[in-house]
Amino acid sequence: MAGDTVIWVDGERASALPLPDRGLEFGDGLFETLLVRGAVPLFTQLHLARMQHGCRVLAFPPCDETLGEQLHRAAAYIGTRQWPFSALRITLTRGSGPRGYAPPREARPRIVISATRLGEASPGMAAPAMLCLANIRWPTQPALAGLKHLNRLEQVMAAREYRLAGADEAVMLDQQGRVVSVVAGNLFLSLDGRLLTAALDQCGIAGTRRDLVMRRWAPALGLEVVEGTLTLEQLEAADEAFFCNSLIGLRPVARFQQRSWTSHPVCEALYQQYQGDLS
Amino acid sequence: MAGDTVIWVDGERASALPLPDRGLEFGDGLFETLLVRGAVPLFTQLHLARMQHGCRVLAFPPCDETLGEQLHRAAAYIGTRQWPFSALRITLTRGSGPRGYAPPREARPRIVISATRLGEASPGMAAPAMLCLANIRWPTQPALAGLKHLNRLEQVMAAREYRLAGADEAVMLDQQGRVVSVVAGNLFLSLDGRLLTAALDQCGIAGTRRDLVMRRWAPALGLEVVEGTLTLEQLEAADEAFFCNSLIGLRPVARFQQRSWTSHPVCEALYQQYQGDLS
């Protein structure tokens, strides 16, 4: 695997993170996962905009220029490897600091970029997924909801649950038992001719592909998207369910507990929109 | 400062963390901060027991032996430096793994130990602290409440708040507005002859010194401790307030917003108990 992953720290090829680092110590940082086709990272602006928003919330100094530059150089290098598709993770931490929770007054953020070769050229939409229900729930935290920060223990535990259950993914609820998302993606329901997805004002991550579904791909199909409260009853009553993230695009749900779905016309139509944007 | 901090990774002196590491990627890990006097880490068993409990919750393989051994070696080295007191942080991560949230089936946890020289020999109880109220609140997460895991963004942001406010510490509330703790310590109120502290079933960290206050030091003084819901009204009505953590022991509160306290007999008596345990 080593040959199929390349890491840079602050723009230099590296295999280790200088210590101390507040990203390790406190999860004091943010990340993004981009799909790269050949040497081209896709939907870069959406990813960098989310990271910049996170920087403002966490009071990091702005670093869009440095980020953009290092991303560009990483992508150029990936191009030389001729990987058809890669996953590129950008991790931005608050860097080093003295002992203790308080961030240094003049933080010097550290950028870790990691690129991993994915499978062969685009295989099309992934096979419909089997979902279980995660026992662990999202934490309630309106101040950080939507951000892709480094505090992700709930998703780690939920991913462990679906692996143990032999499922492909897991539905995650909030503390009130409302449906929020899957572990690595946002969830949409097609119900009564509309798309429903969870409002992310208390927890969850506001995905770049969620944004594209809501603002571009669903409108292009004349589909209304409603952001609000989702219940397990609505999921079970849905005509169709699918989830989305940066690496898979969109993926239909085949089964959730006792409920199964055999056709996925809405997800397929949205996937066509997605593919159109890639070409 | 570099000369006054020493770092080991998996038992070897190091200045960097091998990548990838799930501690950095997801905050997938735990930590402990121990006070070391000379070459002797204090209350080691309480720290290691909390970490082992965390390992069970996060489904890490047990690693008490390795941890104890590396802690012992770090402490022996610190002894050679003749630092009167040191802060020793143990960070335990789930180590490396393939891309994605799901933990590897056979995780090989990584241990990072960092020792930092503290000030001169024990200065006695710290001066009473000025507290502000943090805007950021603890996240609601019963599944992880009490653990000292690596997802600590709320405390980072609250510490930034008290620094900006010119205070020494900040009171942190839960999502319902109940009093939980300060940023780096558990909070106790002395009210109507009893000690009150927050139950930590929804959020917060179950401190080792909190445990000692509740089970050893308060009982030794004939003081009853009640664990339950704390309100801001109770804090303002308290005869005395103090907080505790591993590095300071106990520290009285001089002021919180408009309320001030000028004498701290309960905290002083408990501090005597604490000092007695150190000698």
C-alpha cells in the first residue's frame, strides 16, 4: 500500500508529523477529502470554501493561498503517477503550541496532504448499499455543526458497528433520535415527489455533494429539496433513499433493517447529473 | 522551550509522529496528563484505569502492560533531568489504518509520551482564579461522557475565550445551560455544608482529582459530596467554589462574573488533604 499513498507536510514529502501538534493533541483542526481525476481535484472551490469557513469558526488565521498552492502541487505530482482516480485528504491543524488547551496567540497552522490511489477508471454508480442503524449517535453541538473538523470519534465508532454487522454503511441519528446521515455521507430521501435531507444545525457535516444535490443537480431535474427534520418513519416510508460523498458521488440504498428498495430512478437521474459535471 | 520537553513515540525518543495516524485523522484516541514529582508520576493507577476504561469503550486492544512500561521508562528518564515537577502527557491513538473512518480489525495502538518541565518545587495552592463564562458549551454525548479522548475542540475554543477575556479559566455549560466544569478541570461548589459537583453522564471529563475529592479527601473531612445537576444560580449562591485537575491539584475561585469569594476554607482544607497524599 505504501507505494499507493503519498504524504506531504507543509509542502514537503514526509512520512511523519512534527510534534507537538494540536491536531493530534486535541483534534484542533479541519480536513477535506477530494476526489482527484488524473491530475485534477474535483469541486475544489467547494472544499476550500468549507475549510475557510471552518478556519473562521475555529479562529485559525486565513490560509487559502497556501492551501490552494499546496493542493495544486500535490495534484501535479499525482498527475505524474498516472493514477486514474485518487483520494486526496487535506488536514489542516493549528500546528504546534505550548502545553494546554489554549491555542497560541499566533498560531502557525500545519498542512498535511495525503493522496491515495483509488481503483480503476470510473466504475459508474456503486451497487445499492445495505445499511444498518448505528447505536452511537451524533453529539449535539450547534457551534460546530456542519464543519468537517478533526473530532470524529462518533463516526469511527459507527463505522466499526457497520463493519461488525456486515453492512456497507450505517444510518446515524442525533441525540433526539432523528435521522441525520450515514457515517461517511449525507442522506437523502425521496418521498411524495420531493427530496428530504436533514438540517445540520445541531450536528453532522455539510457535505460538498449534499450542497451540489441541493443547489444544482436536483434543481436541474425540477426536484424540490426540503431541509428539515427526518425521522426513521420517513426513511421507512421513503420511495427511495440514497447518500452522497466526495469519493462515491451518490449511492442508492438497497436495504435498511427490514425495508428494501429495488429501483432507484431518482438516484440514477442525479448520478447522471453528477457524471455530467465530471465530464 | 525545546530543551524542557521530551517526546517518545512507542518507547523511542522522537520528534515526529509516523503517518498516517488515526489520532490525527479522527481524534481516534485517548490521553492522560500526569503530574510527576522528581521521577515519580503521581496517582498513576487512577490515570491508567481511566485510559483502560476508554480503551474498552473505543474498542482498542488492551495495552496496560505496554503503557505501564513506557510510562516507567519515561519517568526514569525524567529523574535524570532533575526537574522538580513535570507534566507528562500520554497520548494513545489507534495507530495507522487504511483510509476512511472504519478502524482496522487488528489495530496496533501508538503511544506518544511527552514530558514538559514545570516550575520550581511545589509552590502551594495557586492563587484564587478569575473565571468567565464560556459561550461554547460541551457537546451532548452520553456514549463518550467522562472519557479523556482526543476530541477536545470545545475546550480549545473555551480556553481561547478566557484568554481573550483576560480570565484564568472559564465555566463551561452543557447544551441545556447547566454548569459542568471549567475548561481544564472539574468544578465543585460548597453550598449549605455540602459539596456539589456535576454528574458527567452527558458530557465532560471524569477527572482523577475529582475522583479523589469525592472518594478520599472530602470524606476525610466529613464532607458529603453530591453529584447531580448544577445551575448558574447555585454557583452564584455558593459559599465557595473551586476546581481541580492533575497539575494544579485544587484551586479556589476568586470571582465569576459579578460574584466574588474572599475566603476559601473548604478548598484549603481539601488542599491539605491533597498535599498529605503527595508526601
